[in-house]
Amino acid sequence: MSTVLVIGAGGVSSVCVHKMAQIKRDGNGGIFTDIHLASRTKSKCDAIAASVKERTGQDVATYEIDAEEVPAMVNLIRKVQPSLVVNLALPYQDLPIMDACLEAGVHYLDTANYEPKDEAKFEYHWQWAYHDRFKEAGIMALLGSGFDPGVTSVFTMWLKKHKLKTIRQLDILDCNGGDHGQAFATNFNPEINIREITANARHWENGEFVETPALSTSVEFDFEAVGPKNMYMMYHEELESLSKFIPELERARFWMTFGDEYIKHLTVLQNVGMTGIEPIKYQGKDIIPLQFLAAVLPKPETLGETTTGNTNIGVIATGEALDGSGEKTFYINNICSHEAAFEETGNQGVSYTTGVPAMIGSAMMLGGKWSGDGVFNMEQFDPDPFMDMLNEHGLPWQVKELDGPVGF
Ligand code: NDP
């Protein structure tokens, strides 16, 4: 028996809750026996609960909560008495939800690291600083259990366990080959997405992070099930945890594909100041341009119906082979269909590729396969049971050997 409390009711939450309900329906090991969902707007929780009921026959209890109000969060946790709180709200809520978990003595999981509202700086140190307090309280926090971060780290650790003794070079390739038919829209929360993309790029090289201007390095890559796409080097949070847990890494980079139309719109929006996060005065009120922009852009959860095509996200790693056969390069990836994701859960592929790993991370914790006291990253656990569940629950992966290290 395990009760779970999910916070946030966007696309990622919707997929995760549908997946938890499928597991409950199939009677898998007694996990997710009671599913509770709370968010700022209760009607969004109710809409998810109705869809889950229709698709799986399972009940989801819903609540309204402002997750930044720690006492209210503690009250809700005490009322629901979950074994685990799954934070699928926004990165800004990570710390208040962790505070509430500490006070109520409950395990915690999220998919994105904390970011202060007034600084586009996503780094793990704020959450790593909770380690001792979680350890003393005898509870566990699992950070970044989405696709990237999340599966990308699990893929890397699987290669390190089964194929490579050391990893010298690592490239994470995130391709969204989906077409939503809109001139400009983001596939997850626009505010978080645009803050991430307009930040300076950073990659790991010879023991330190090297910073370059945003979107200044790009290369074309031919993605299976998508075709050739321009991908841009950018900073992504798993580079911080991977470089910590794989100390021999000489170079680690993160790449994401963007179409020319997307870049054109983003450049214009940046040039006119619409992506700024400093408040400006508008009709006597303080507004943040990026938040206003997010309010006028299409809502990511509305894109599912029209999105076609595939995502293809994976990791290319080069290092010394485990079997002593010299240096080897492996490419491990998942291809996910937007249409199939929508058919199954009513959400597009980017929400699907994040919501499924959030469910799997929760299953790892509730089923006792991943456990510990303190704050942990995905790299610190055995990748095998997680990889098995990816295959079983909609995100099958493949691995192949390449002729040599990447040439870009
Ligand atoms: P959405 O913006 O669609 O959903 C966020 C939800 O959080 C909304 O329901 C929102 O409520 C709710 N929320 C916001 N503030 C609060 C608050 N103070 N209290 C309670 N609820 C709140 O985002 P997504 O579903 O696209 O993304 C969810 C998370 O997943 C984000 O943190 C995102 O960064 C992360 N992510 C991770 C990825 C990965 O691969 N690791 C990839 C994609 C996303 P309301 O509806 O009222 O606005």
C-alpha cells in the first residue's frame, strides 16, 4: 500500500498521474494504491482526474494548494498522509515543497532543479544543501526524475555499468521533431523553457564549465525517425550532476534542436525585450515581460491534439570499453511518438517523456528499489530497474555502437 501526493496539474503531471493510475489498475506490486493531486488551480486537477477515470477507471482525489505556502503544504501532507510527494509544479516551488516534506517527514521527488524567480540560474546547490537535514529526518529526496534531466543520467549510468569502464566524452542530444502547427509555441512551460534557452550555454571541459553566448554553437545531426535537424549547444542541469558523479569526464555537452522559425521568433522576442525577467512598469503595475509573453503564448497542454512527429532523445558516450577492447562509442536513445502519447494520455510527447520517468522514479522509491536517507541524484542508483520500467511503460530505448567519437 502506498499513497502518493502529486503537486502541479500541467502536462507532465497529467501524464504521470495517468501512468500511476495504469499501474494501480494493473495491480502492480501495491504501489500507487491511493493517488492524490493538488495544484494552484483545482479545476485543472479535476480535469486530469476525470480523464484518468475515463481512461483507467481509477479515482484521483484533488485539492487546491499554493505550494509556496509551506504551512498549507504541511497541512495537506498531514491530511493525505502520503509516502511520497511528487513535485510536478514549477522549479520555483522546489524549496518550499522540500521544506514541507522535511516538516511532515515525507519523501520527495521532482523533475527540475530549483531556480530563483529573479535569476535565470538553475543549479543544484540550493537543493543539495538539504542533504543533511533529509538524512537526519530519515527521508529521501530524488532530484530530476524527468527525461532530461532524468533518463539521460540513467542512460549514461547504464552505459557506465554495462559497456564502458570510463566515460571520456558525453553528448546529450535532445530532438523534438514534433510539429504543432503553430508559428511559435513551447512544448513545456513557456517561462521555464525560454529562461533555459536564452541563458548562456555552458559545457563541461577539462574539469570546469566553459561559458559561451546563448545559441552560438550549432551543428546538424540526422535523427532517426525525425531526419536532419540543427541542434544548439546549451546548458542543462544534468551536466552539473553528471560531471560530479563521473569525475573522469573530459567533456560533456548538451544539445537541443530548434527549427529556424523558432529561432527567428525567439530572436525577435529577445530583441524587443519580451524575454526579460526584470519587472517593468506597465499602466502603473509591475509586470515581468516573460510572464506576460507566457500568458499570450499557446498553452503547452493544448498542443497535444495537433502535434505530429517524434521526439528522439539520447546520449552518445565515448570511453574505455568494459571488456578491455579499447575505446568505444555508444549511442543510447528513445524515440517517442507525439500522436501515440496523445492517444494514450491526452498529452503531447514532451509531457509524456517527462511524466513517465517521474512515475518510474516514484515507483523506484515506493517499491524500495532506490532508497537512502538524504538528497540524491539519478546517477547514484542502479540504472537497471529504471531501464526495465522505461521499456515496460511506453519509453523503450535502444543502444548501438558507433564507429567512433562524435565529429562535432
Ligand atoms: P505546466 O506549466 O504545464 O504546469 C505547472 C503546474 O504547476 C500548473 O498546473 C501550475 O498551476 C502549477 N503551479 C505553479 N505554481 C504553483 C504553486 N505555487 N502552487 C501549486 N501549483 C503551482 O508545466 P509542465 O507540466 O510542462 O512542467 C512541470 C515541471 O516539469 C516543470 O518544473 C518543468 O520544468 C519540468 N519539466 C522537466 C522536464 C525534464 O525532462 N526533466 C521536461 C519538461 C518539464 P496553474 O495551472 O494554476 O498555473
